[in-house]
Amino acid sequence: MSKSAAPSFDEPTGWPEDAVRDAFVGDWFLYQRRGGHRTSTDDVLTAWFAVKRSQGRPIERYLDLGCGVGSVLLMVAHRLRPALSLGIEAQAQSALMAARSIAELPQPMCISVQHGDLRGLHGLEPFQLITGSPPYFPLGTGVLPDDAQRRACRFELRGGVEDYCQAAAPHLAAQGSLVLVFPTAGDARVLRAAEAAGLFIRARADVGMRPDRGGPFLTVYSLAREPGPCAAQALCVRDGSGELTAAYRAARHTLGLDRARAA
């Protein structure tokens, strides 16, 4: 497993002053910061593809790597209702916010967040579903944000897609799926990461922002322990007029994002 050294940035550990409680899925709420990393299209696509790839088979145990404030973790848990859902998050403040969102769920559920580095996972029983939204940018490829949460969500301070694959592989059940999102331009890198971890890409969805703005910018991958054909599909987030496409609205509907209720 690769061990990328984390730069010595100070990260906040207490409750943030700019935290807000936003209506999220159904009657569930999510705490996130006004000035921090907020739930995004990447998160929606990851959760949607994870749910799609899980249709027709029971998901008893679910793991979200680098769960941040818990957006993907909660979307998937809300839709699939696994017996156990676990998030791993290295930033203490993000883990704290995710834990509070979970603590305030209207119904008791077996969802939890563990504060820790995903590269140090060991001793866990297998999961039928694992998800992850790795940071995209290696150190030295851009200006680091001043905000610690944004910095860690965008730049590979603790490794990238290679580390996510290596962390997931030992904990993936025999018939399980690892669902990851990554820029389409980094496709070759994902292929190498999967191969190095002994995993195989079994499905992918290439996502464009608009049909009049070039090809796909993000790809969501489903990886498995056994080789086989790769099912491929494509969709756009918005149409030529800037409106959400029917396909993306359907993805949001599947997750319950269009049915959130305000407090």
C-alpha cells in the first residue's frame, strides 16, 4: 500500500462557527459549512452509481472511505438501509460534523463514523459495498486552499485513488463493489490503481456537464474482485439550455434528494 506523507497543516478539531444544518434526503439533515467543502455533483454521482450497482442484491455492510461530512454515506444509507454503514474520515472536524448529522437522524440506524486515516484500515469484516470520492490533485499541481477542509478534499494530502483502491481491496466481499468517482482525464490512472490492487472495472458511467461543452469530465467506476465485461453508459448533468437533464433528475430522485423536507 502506498503511503503518501501528509504535509504538516494544522486542522481544526472543534465545531465550526459557519456550520449550517441543511435539509438533505427525505427527512434527514446534513451539517456542512458555509465556507467549507459542501456536498457536490461528485457525491451525488457516487451515491447514485453505488445504489444502481447494488440493485437486486442485499447490502448488509457498507463502507464509505474518506466520508467527509457524510454526504455520500448518508445518501447511500438512506436509500439502501444496510444493517451496518461505516464512514472513515481523517479530518477531525469533518468527522465530528458527520457524527452529529447521524446522531440527529429521526430514526435510530446503525450508521457510524470512525476518525482515522483510510490507509491504516485493518481487521474489518468484508463489506458488500464500498464507496469513495478521492481528491483529484497531487501536491504541487495547484494552489492549496487556505481552508483545511477544502484543501484536504481537493488535494492528495493523504494519497489519491491508488490509496483508496489499496484500502478497499482487502475489505471488499467476494461479490462486492467498490464505487469511485474520478476525473475522466485520469482514466489511465484509475485503471493502473485498480490493477495494482487486484481489482477489475466492471461498470462505468461517463458524465458530461453539458452536451455543448465537450466530452465527459467525470467518470464513476464500479470495481470488483473478479474480472468480467465492463458495462458502460453516459449521461449529462445539464442540457444545452442549462437545465438539469431527465437522467440527472432521475438520479437525484433515486436518492431522495428531491424529496428533502425543511425543518
